[in-house]
Amino acid sequence: MSRHQGANDKRKNSGRGRGNSKTKTYARGNAPVKPKKVANTSSSNSDLIRLNKYIANSGMCSRREADQHIAMGLVSVNGKVVTEMGYKVSIDDEVKYDGARISPEKKAYVLLNKPKGFATTTSTDKGRTVMDLVANATNSRIKPIGRLGRNSMGLLLFTNDEKIVKKFTNSKNGVPRLFHIELDKNLKLEDLKKIQQGLKIEDKTVTLEEISYIDGSPKKEVGIKIKNTGNTVLRTIFDHLKYDIVKIDCVAIAHLTKKDIPRGNWKILTEQEVNTLKML
């Protein structure tokens, strides 16, 4: 081999080496790049979902339509308008569409026949609560509407449907609830009539929807219908008239009754029962 030919071969080999090096560099440059993880102080990445999916899961619209709503500035997260495509949220974030809060969970409606000894609260430091009784009813995060005292019994409705909750808490309309009340002594007819007409207690007139004696029962047992979510009004009235309440039992909420729900048990409302509630 001549010196000239050896030099040419060396340059060719060198060129091939440089070409291979460039090819490898090009391949590395086009390899998929994993997205950087974004730190989130409140939730792990596995808990985060895309905002458009969150909205779609609420049943409002499709993901594509959700993207349009987001782009138009109609969606806010924790009080701030979000227009970024691909934005991620956690299930605990407050997401609103056009000012109204939405939830990505399936709507659930659970009716409990509450026994004595359970507090109506979602707090975990109050001993035995009604949440313990409905723990296995649904995976959706339901809450009780209104409350029954720890020693009160009867029907209590749980849901994550804000529209239904608003029906109960509407100060003008509300949803009627029927209570079976037992007093420590017979209710005088004159006191029953006072309650029917409306009592003025501390410069405020306190009224009920209905009150009557219960057929076939002693006069110390009465049926009372109210439309507010609590039952403190009952104690307010009878304390004013010098009666002690021995038992409070909520026996009906609108069209819903305790039929086939033993004390301490619950049931999932049927579609027809839910639709009737919505029409109230």
C-alpha cells in the first residue's frame, strides 16, 4: 500500500466515524422526552386529572366542549380563571363553571334511618357519627343535608348534589319534613292552637307548616311538619311553652318514608325518587 492510498483510507474512515457520530446525535435529539413532573403540595401527581376531564366527568359536556369553555375563560379553579389547556386539578380543588361549582363525581343520594347516639357531622373527632353508618353506601363524597341531634332519630338524606341541597336550604320554599314528637306530658289544646297560629319568641314569630295530635296515641305525641333543615325550632317552641321533648323521630322527607329501612340502615334512592325531589 502506498503512503498516499493509506492517507486516503484514513480520511474515509475518519469521515465515516464523524458521520456516525452525527447520526447518533440526531437520534438522541429526536428521542421522546419525558415531561418534567410539576410539584403539587396538596396532591400527588397520580391524584391530578386534566381540567377538561374533570368538567366532562361532572356530566356538563364533552372534553372537547370543556376545552372551549376553558379557552373562553368560563372556568375557574380555587377562585382563579384558568385558560391553560392541559391544566391539572385535584378532586379537592374548587372548580366552577360560569360561577357555579361542579363536581367530577357521580351524583349519589342515600337515605338513612338514623338511630340514637350518632352525631350528624362529617367531623372525625365527634365520636360515632352518621358518616360511619353510610360509609359503605357509595364512593362519592356525600354529606348529610341538615342535621338531627345525637339523640334524635329518623330520616336523614345524604348527597353530593348541590342543586338538591339548595332546595332544602331555600329559606322561602325548602323541603317538608314530618316529625313524630313525644313530650313529657300531654300537649294542651290551647298550646297546640298557639303553635298553629305562630308563637312570638324573643320578638320573632316562629311558625310551623303543620301540627296535629296523632290518631290513636296519647296527647303527648304530636306530628309536626317543618321546612327548614334543622330541628332546633322544635325545641325552641316547646321550651317556650314549658314542655320537655322526650323523642324526636323524622318519619318522612317530602315523599320519602322509612318504609323498608330498619333503624340504622340506609338505601339508595331510585331514579324516580330523585326526579320527584328535583321537581319539588
